[in-house]
Amino acid sequence: MRPPTPQTGEAGTAASFVSGGQPPTSGRRACRGHGRQRGRLRLFLCAALLGSGATTGASLHAQEPPPRLATFLRQRIGVDSAQLAAVERGEAVVKVLDTPNKRDVAVFGIIWADVPREFYTTRLQDFKESLKTPTRPRFGIFHDPATPRDVEAMTVNRQDLAGLKDCRPGDCNIKLPATEMERFRTQIDWSADPELQADTYLRQRLVQYVTDYRARGDSAMVVYDDTGRVRSSDAFAALLAQSRYVYQDIPSLQQYLIGYPHGKLDGVREVLFWAEDALPGLKPILSVTHSLVYAPPESSGVTLMAAKQIYADHYFEAAFDLTAIVDDARLAGRPGIYLVVLRRSRFDDLPSGPVVSIRSKVVGKLRDQLRVDLERQKLVSEQALRSSEQESH
């Protein structure tokens, strides 16, 4: 995999894509209108297009954005002229960003969709539908309070089951606390239907875990003892601290994430869910995620979706996704949106083999998956809008 350019880094995403800007559908439409307040995302995309020689009309050259906005995507994200043109055409552009810790992965992506923001976010908040993906054969939403029925479809991966019998701290193929390893070894009768016993125990413990997390927040998050002793709350705090866009532009979200469950966020819609995800070439991943949808008062024209991993049984010590759904207020027709995504994760499970090649494989799969997800979101949301329009006529 080609490494990112020296300028590419997550620090460049610090504020720009969540600041309420309106990116262009084309250089001509995006930059027209001298008296309009455009917002940073529209401005730096517009400036980059102008700098790359896009045909925008003579009148547009009189209003050139500030140089720092013109160079943002090029120098900080590493987007070139061809990729900017692809964004104009409604194609997904995805970049892997540099991270201070080599076990961290940061993937940035953007795509334009021909749907209004309100339509997209309304569908997004229908969690029973929006959480479905082609790589997610099973998932379940935790009620408040969580109940055993929420996890009826959850099972221990049969490939992992045999390893649970001998799981010990520092020597386990599944990410678990030491106490849970001991309970799996000692409380399950491995000679009498261990599958049913393991499934029952796992379901019980995850209901208890979600209940505890809702009561105590990060202090309740799991400690992984499979390859060392790692507090998942510390790993998440490290990712969040490096995600300066949350601190700088969205203080209300930052305060809520750190203070959960004791803080308040007006208008937030949130959900805790478990999921089994199967990415090609990787082990199936059982995870629990706290996800929320929020329109921050600090940034008009933007809705955010944040997803915080609170457990994963393979690969990841922590994961944090932020999606900005940004208005594209065009001069004619209904407004479209830009989906701007930053996915950060810290992984620890490196199978035998050269570390560099294994990391490249995992990073490449995460990059490719983000592209697939963006393209699917664009297609599905645009088709849903067309269908709703036909039904209303």
C-alpha cells in the first residue's frame, strides 16, 4: 500500500469538515455568489478547484478564498486535482492518514449525495434499518434498560469456542478480561453442550456490561487481558484526544462523550447495539457500540453521527467514527449533502508474519470498506428519495 504523503495527517481534519460548510457539486456552482457565507468546507474545496485550473468563469476569480483553505485538502488530506474532480462527479474519495501511533488507523472519506440533509438524517435515526449492512449478518439494539431479549440472536463464534477452554491472560485469541477468561474455563462444562453454555453466559454478561456502562460510563469499560493489560477506556481517550476536531469545533459533543452518562445533549438521538461484522479476509468481529446522531448548535447546516466502540472481541482496542452530514446549498433545485467521514481505530491483534505487511493488509481493508460504505449510503439514500417522491405523486 502506498504510504500517505508527508503532509497527510489527521491533525488537518481538526475542524474543517464539521464547521458547517457547504461543499460544491461543481466548481461553477460552488463558487458562484459573492455575498454568500459559504463555510470552511465549501471554501477550501472551491479554492482548491480554482487553484487546479477548473473552468469557473471569469467573474469567479475576483473572489478567491484564503490560501489556507485552498491548500487544506491538498496538504493535510493529500487530495489531488483528479480526486477533487471525482468528488464533483459524486464519486467517493478515501484517504489513509498518518497517525502518531502505528497501531492506530485513521481513514478519511467524502462523497456527495443528491438528497436533503433532513431526509438523510431521518432515515439515519431509524436505527433498526440504518444499522443493517451487507457485512453485518446479525445485530441487536439494547433497550433501556437492557434485557435478555436484546441479545437472543447473539452467539459465540464457533471458531473461537475451542480457544475459550484454554484462554489465559496474555495467551488468548479473544479479547476478554482475565476474570471472564477464568469463568469461561471453570464455569462451563466442556463435556456437555459447551456451545449453549457459552452463548448463555456471553449474553448474560453483555446485558450486564451495557447496564453498567449506562450507569458509570467510561469507568465501566472493559479491560482487555488477551495480549497484555489494556483499558479500553484509555485507548478510546487516546483516540479522542488525537481527534482535535471534536474539541475545537464541537465542544458540546466532546463534553458529552467524556462525561457520559452524567452530561446532557439537547436533541441527541442515541443507541447502544451489538453487531457481528464480517469483513473479507478478517475474523468475524463481535462488538458493542454507543452511537449517536446530533445537530450541534455550534455548526449550522451540519448533522453529526458519532460511534464509540465499547467492546470488540477481535483486533480493536478502541474505535471512534465521526460522520458529518453537511448541507450543499445549491442555487437551483433541492439541496444535496456531503458525507464526510473520519474513522479512527487502534488495533492489537497482529497474526504471525511481518508486522508492516499485516498492518497494510488491515489498513487496506478498512480503507476499501469505507469506500464501499460511502458508495452504498449514496446509492441507498438516493434510491429511497426517488421512491418516496414517486409514492407522493
